[in-house]
Amino acid sequence: MIDSTFSERGWAWTGKIIEKSVSCLTSVYFTEMRMVNNDDYQNEGSHLLLFLCPFDHHLDFKLNHHLWWGKMYRSAELKPEWRTPSTEDIDMALEAIGLAADCVSKIDRLLEEGSFGDNVWSNEFCRALSVIDKVLRGSYNLIAEIEAHKTGGVPAES
């Protein structure tokens, strides 16, 4: 796909696809973005509803979600579910990062060739630089934590 684009729009959008793919494959984020914890959402006849409506023990969240509007959670009550990258995701991201290594060798070859200013040369050069730029922009989540660099501070309570 990278070598098939001959216009600026084509290689710019191809680079953005690479950037977003690497970023999404290596990101950590919430799997659910609901206003309540998943167990409250799945629970039928929750304790909150029993407190608000003690006369009806068959209420569930999906039918009476308006009773939860504005519910405040303490930080200890939150139960976030995280999406973390699997080894397959990281392997696929590293394959995409390998595209940058191919483009570096292409840039080296183009610089040794020396036909500067030619339209074909400029297109190849800009395309390769775009891929390298977008791969680097998408790989910001691959920074490893180094325990030796962590000094001071207090561990967070959980």
C-alpha cells in the first residue's frame, strides 16, 4: 500500500493509517464507558433500587436506569475494566514499526543515488519520510517502564 501511492494525499493518508494502527494496537484504555460499574449494570434488582423503591424487588438497571443518574462513586468503589495489548497486538505493532526500518534503508539508497530534485525521487523520499514520521508518532505507547528510574514517591492506595 505504501509503494502504491503517488500523490501527497495518498502517502499522507497511508501514513495516518499506519500511525493509528500502531497507536490502537498498543494503547491501554477502558473497555466500558458506562456511568455505573459493570456489576451494577448487569445486576437485576440492585440494592440501590431496593433502597429507592422498596416496594418492588424486580426492578433492574436496564429498565430503571434513570434512578442511577447522578450517582457518585467513591474512588474505592470504582471497578474499571482495562483493555491491555496482547502479545499478538504488540507483535503486529512491531511488524508495522518494521516498515520504518525498510523506509530508512530506502532513504539511504535514495541519498546515495543522488538524483535530487527529480519528481520520482522526491515522491519516493517524501513517502519514506512520511512513513517514518507516522510510525514514530504512533509508537508512543511502547515506552517501557524502567524500575531503576523510579525514585521517591509514595505507592498509591488501591
